[in-house]
Amino acid sequence: MKRNWLRFMAMTMGIPLLVVMLVACGAGTTTGTSTSTTQGSTIIKVATDFPVSGADAGIGKSTENGAHLAVDEANANHVIPGYTLQFDPQDDVGASGVHDPTKGANNMKALVGDALVAGVVGPLNSNVAQAEMPIANQAPLAMISPANTNPCLTKEGADVGCTGANDLVPKLRPTGKVTYFRVAATDDHQGPAMADYLYNTLHLRTAYVIDDTETYGAGLAKYFVQEWTKLGGTVVDGKSHSVKSTTSYLNLLTAAAASKPDVIYFGGNYSTGGQLIQQQMMTIPSLKNAVFAGGDGLTGSSDFYKQIVDSGGKAYMTVAAPDVSKIPAAQQFIKDYTAKYGDVGPYSAAAYDAMNILIQAIKTALTKTHTPKDSSDAAQAQVFRQAVIDALKTITYNGITGKISFDQNGDTTNKIFTVYQVANVNGQPDLEAKEVVTVQ
């Protein structure tokens, strides 16, 4: 696959991630027309589905908050005159205390069953999306994820590694129609973005790769390995070591230490092994100077950042979003979000954009048809929801994360990644932007 990188050194050193990743203020702009007179309910429900409790709450709640802020602003500004948007948040954390596909699927069934729900922003995790997408597709009900990055949710073919067991689209899109969209770029670019940075900028050469076996983590590790070897780097054992979340990685890390790798790359989340792996690798003398690296699943936990800094570790993480700290429009968003919720999270801005895109699509749909009369009006729900989906397919939105539209698969055309290092930023452990990568 041909990949053209546009690389920029980050100009925002010393600005915390909570500002860096965030994007801007106010509802972005789209082309749109006025709404029709109401023949149905004046209440329109817009839902979210994120892990907002348990181990994933650090990143999940801040993402939900970004979407919630967009709804509050839209209501306050009467973006859809004559209608009230009702925020309907769902938590996809299961009994194990982390994001759970079964819980996500049950949430989606409930949302589909409420005719007043016009669309869903979420989920955060790709394995949860894999469980939810077929349900929403058959409804149909629009989904817009701010953070899903596994390419096989939307793509097919050997060029992106989505064949055989990874050929998911026929199952995720049983109607054959696109109902799922995302504003995050995908791991077939995210893994290579980090490989390129570690190899060409940090001049590292040997990597030991681990993944958590989940849809996101295994895929991310695979794309990292492919690019790393293409660049000329060595992968210990020539593969990623797949290990489900456990309480000890010491045996694996001890084996890794024998090869004295320059970097331990982890495909997964901080809650599914990332935090524990970094902690335990620092107890092994020959790994103390190794770099720990991974994707956006490692971001969002201030406790994890503190652990890295306090241990003297070197850690780098990629995020499928731009470094927008220098964008003037971002400042009002940051101010409003911080005043209401506190620190901005890694995907707060992306969720804010995703919800505003959904709201604009609802506004367009109201020019074509009317809302269901109540939560049990399933027939009109199908009509209205399809109108929302149709609007999403053609939308162009000037949001706080950039100019967003969707391709024929529902993927964003705004493909940007930021490479961050965990460091002391303005006196506290946080993410410091090192490089911005645009994929063309």
C-alpha cells in the first residue's frame, strides 16, 4: 500500500495534551438548510456509548463529555429550532470492569428499540464496535465513532490485511449499506506512523511486540510489525506476542530482555496490559532504558502518565487526531469544556465534532421527513434514521479537528496522527507533542 507522509515537528512543546489534542470551539460549519415543520415528536434523542466507569473511565468519560457539550451548546443556541435534543449516554463497561462487547451490544439493542434515538456517537473500542455494528446496521441507526481505528471495521482486502478471519465487513454490514462512520483515521496508518517515528527519528532498530488479542490491539501490532520490518527494523521472534490481559507479564518481559530490544511496542489499551507492562519492564535492568510505545489506547490516564515519569521511563504514543493547540478556534472549546468538566481528554474534541456532525445530519433529515411521534413509532423511526444516514454520507463539516467528510466506506477523509512523548509538562506528567503526521 502506498503511503505518503507529510511530517511536521510539533510546535507546541510544553503545552499539555489536555490542550494539545483538543480542537476548538463552537459548532463547526456545514452546508445546511432550514428544518421542516414538525409532524412528530419535538424531542430527538442523541446517544453515546463509551466505557465511563471502571478501568477505562479516564478516557471514556472525557470522550462522553465532549459529545455532551456539543448537545448542550446546540440546545442553547437553538441549532434545530422547535426541537430539543435529549442526551442519552450509555456505559459499555461489563462485569470485568473494562469495555465489554456484550454490554455494548445490549446497549445498542436498547437504543435501536427507542424510536426517538436518531443516532449514536461511539463506541471508543473497536471490539465493542464489532459487536454493535450489525445491530445498528439492520435497524438502521447511524453510528459515528470518534476513536475506533481498526481498519477491518470498514475495509476489505489484502492491502489492509482484512482477509480471511479479518474480513469483517460482510458480518458488520449485513444489509450491504453503510450506516457506520468514524472521524478517527485507522490503524493501517497509525501503526506505521509510530514505526516511522521510532526508526527514522529516534533511530531505534530492534522491537519486541506484544498485543492484548483484542480487535484493536492485535490489528495495531500487526501494522506496526509490517512497517517496522519494511523500514529495516528487527522484530524479535518475527511476530507480535499475543497475551490476554493478565496480572503478570514478567515471564514474557524476561524473555524479551534476553534480546535487549530498543523498544517494547504494545498493541492494546492501558487497561488491558499497557500500564502493567510498562511498570514491570522497569523492574528488569536490561529493559529500563528501552522505549515503551503504542497507540491511542495507551492515552487518557493521568495515573499512567505519572507512573511513567516517576519510574524514569521513556514512552511514546500515537493518537488519531491532530495537534491543534495553535488553532485559535480551539481556545473557546477548551475554556468551555474545562469550566464544565475539568481536564480535556484525548478524544473529547473528536467526540464533540462527531456529535455536531450528527446534529447537522439530523437537521438536514428534518428537511426531508419528520421525527417519530414517540419512542414506540418504529415505522417512522426507520424513515427518519435513514434520512440521517443519507445526510451523513454527503456531509462536509468544518470542525474543530479539521474539515471532515466520509468516503464510501464511512471512513474520515481527515487522516492525521500526532506522536506524543510522556513527559513533565508545565509541572505535571502529561503528553507532549513531538510530531504531526498527515496521511495522503
